[in-house]
Amino acid sequence: RTLILLRHAKSAWDDESLQDEHRALAPRGVRSAAGTGKKLAQNLKHTPSLVVCSTAARARETLAIVRWKWPDLLDATVRFDDRIYDDVHGAHEQLGTTTRRAIADALTHIPEAAEAKCVVIIGHNFGFEQATSELTRVSDVQLKTGAAAVLRLPGGAASTWGDALTDDACGKWQLVDVLRDSGKSSKTSKVQKELRKKHM
């Protein structure tokens, strides 16, 4: 099994009247998401068949941009699940466990997950960092905005996604890679124009 935990790209804070769930990406976040999508397309050997995305606007927009740069993802089933958003409001020291259990709960209730061997989850920190550390026993994992942690579970270690994300599975996962583009390129306007043309 392959699990990709993709943290949403950098969001904008210029409109303080917006509720947290409605904040969109900043220009740098648009660039970063595009770059990360390209890196995933170039480096990932397995094509995901399922994407589970937080309901937050910044996560949805990250998904749209990543799919634009990673065409194989266009064939994947996409599900938006508020469990992936709601877990960000837990106690900081418990976020890893809360996030891991939220992902397991979502995958247990999504029929397409039963046959999926490679899944992308798009969500938030600090839960993603801590969940990655819990599953892999790799300390001090850093997932900056727009970063994707690629985790792999050896064959036979779990028969379902629910089993793959239990407490007993922690330490059995391998952290294969962390992919990210900083978004510091100067091509903002071109990326944003192409994005609006294709997805907005």
C-alpha cells in the first residue's frame, strides 16, 4: 500500500473576514502546488486510484492544481470529506493520532477504498506531520505547505486500510520520500492564468 499525505499549499490571509474553511491559496501557494504536482508525476511509481480531500477551500484548490500537473490523477476517484478538515481542531499533542484515525474512518466509509492500493489524502498540519511520524517512527518530520509525504506499507502487513492505520501498524510504514516545491519562482501570473483557464 502507498499513502500520500499532501499538505495544502500556502493559503492567503489578506481577508480576515473569511472563515478558516473558506481561505484560498496565496499566489505562492498556487506556484508551490503546481511544482509539487509536477514532482509527484515525475517521482511516484504508483498511480493513485483514490483521492480524499479536506473540504477546506485551500485543500480543494491544491487538489485542482496538482491534478493539472499530474494528469494520471485525473482518472482517480475524488471524495471530499469533512473528517479530514475537522481533525485540525484537536489538541496539538494528539493531532497525529486524531488525524490517523480520521483518515482511517474516512477510508473505511468510502467504498472505492476497498480496492485502492495507492491513496492521496489532502489535508492539514500539524496532524499530517505527526501522523507521518506515528506511522513511520521517523521523528521530526517536516511537511511545509505544499509538501507531500510518500509512505509505503510492505505487502501483507494489513488487509484493509482500517488495519493499516491502527496503533499496531505504527512503525511498519516506511517514509519513502517528501516532495515539495517552494513556489518561489517568478512565473506567478502565467501559472495563475493557465489555472483559471483550465479549472476556474
